[in-house]
Amino acid sequence: MPARKKTPRKKRAAKPGFRRGEAALRKYALSFPEAYEEFPWGERVIKVNKRIFVFMHGSAQELRVTTKLPQSYGAALLAPFAKPTGYGLGLGISHFP
């Protein structure tokens, strides 16, 4: 049986709020001394001293943010949009309102 061709998905325009939120978070994260940006795995990460500080991924529907929260992990999980990462990093915020 011949392989089916995948039709490319149309990308919807991102909601302005998500782009503004991503830009504000990026600006804040890069304000730390020695912070810089990289794009491993096609996602934006901010690093400090060669260690990942925050992962950010934006789409038309949501802004995903993943970061380590060693002291406020439990409190952050009380937010309705927060959930733990599946790979033990810490807390993954699946939607940043």
C-alpha cells in the first residue's frame, strides 16, 4: 500500500496576548546577569552559566513555560494551569494566562 502524503497544517496566527507574554517573560529572563538565549530542540531556552533556567514554547493557542521550582513547586501546582513535567525537571506550566 502506498504511503499517504501528509498535508501541511496551516499555522494560525498567535494571539497577541501570548506573544506579549512570551516577549515579557523573555525580557525578564534575559535581564539576569550572564543570561543568554539558545534554541536546542527547536524551543527557546534561557540559560545562566551554561544551565537551562527556563524553557519557552509559544503557539497560536498557548504559551508553555517549564522551569525548576525547588522551593515553590507545591504552591505553583495549586494554579489550575500548572502541571508537573513528565520527565522530572520540576514544574511545567502548560498555559500562561
